[in-house]
Amino acid sequence: MFIDKVNDKIALKLPAVTDADALLELIDTNRKKLGEWLPWAKSMLAPSDEQKFLQYGIEKMANGDFWFAIILVDNEPAGMIDLHEFSHDNQRAQIGYWLADRFQGLGIMTLSLNRLEQIAFNELGLNRLELLADINNQKSRAVAERRCFHQEGILKEYALYNGKFHDMVLYSKLKSE
């Protein structure tokens, strides 16, 4: 099991299919709030759903098209963080993350994102990171801004979820910044 310590309380753990039950329990407890911004939260209902996602992620990671980790706080699952939408030719990827409600507001995601940036730029050879956040998701946007991501623009009606189109804010950060 690979664990990357962020600090004495926070670590990033590469997922295994055996993590499905703990992650599903965390999703179940936070389903309503997660579902407000992340449409997958409403369809991740059974252990087999989470197992399939984890297996899919592990396979994509082995092919270099995905990177993900469970955020642990005092060895307890608190959320996840990932790199997806890789463009190897252009050395870029998009960031995604979620954190259970009881772990929010403690700087955990900001520290986890800082570590993910180091991994992306120094270990995975990326030059550009992008982050999309719903224009109304102030908590997610605040994480990006605390990590000095630049707001590049607003993508009008970019994402369709929860029965309507949502404007998304595009943030980016370059290796040189």
C-alpha cells in the first residue's frame, strides 16, 4: 500500500478495490452535499458501484491516463483527489476533488492539493493543471484561489447535471508559477 504523507495528520493513499466500503460509507454520509456539485454522488449507491470505479481508476492509472488518491486524516478516509483528462501531448491534466463535510474548513484540501501539484509537476512531468468549479461552489473555488490558481474565465452552461446547465469557472496553474 502506497501512502504519501502530506503532514503528520494528512496522507494520500493510492486506492485499492478493498477501500470501496469505507469510501461508500463516506459518500452515503455526505451524499446530499456531494450531489449538489458532483452528479456521480447520486448514482454511487452500492459497494459494487464503488468497486467498479476503483478498479476503473486503477486500470486507467496503470495506463498513465488517470491519477487518484484517497485523502486520509489520522488514517481515516476523508475524501479523494485526482488528475483526469490527461493530454500527454500537451503535458496537462484536470484536477478533481471532494472532501466529507466534517473535514472541510480545516485546510485539508488545500494541503492535499499542494501535494498533488508537486506530484503532477515533479513526478508526472505535467506543465499545466486545470481545475473546473461550479461558479456557485464557493468552497471549491476558494481552494483553487488559496493555491494561487488563476481564473482564466467562465464557461457558460458548460456542465449539465441535476437537470440543468451550470456555468463553470476555469482555473489553471503552470509548473513555472
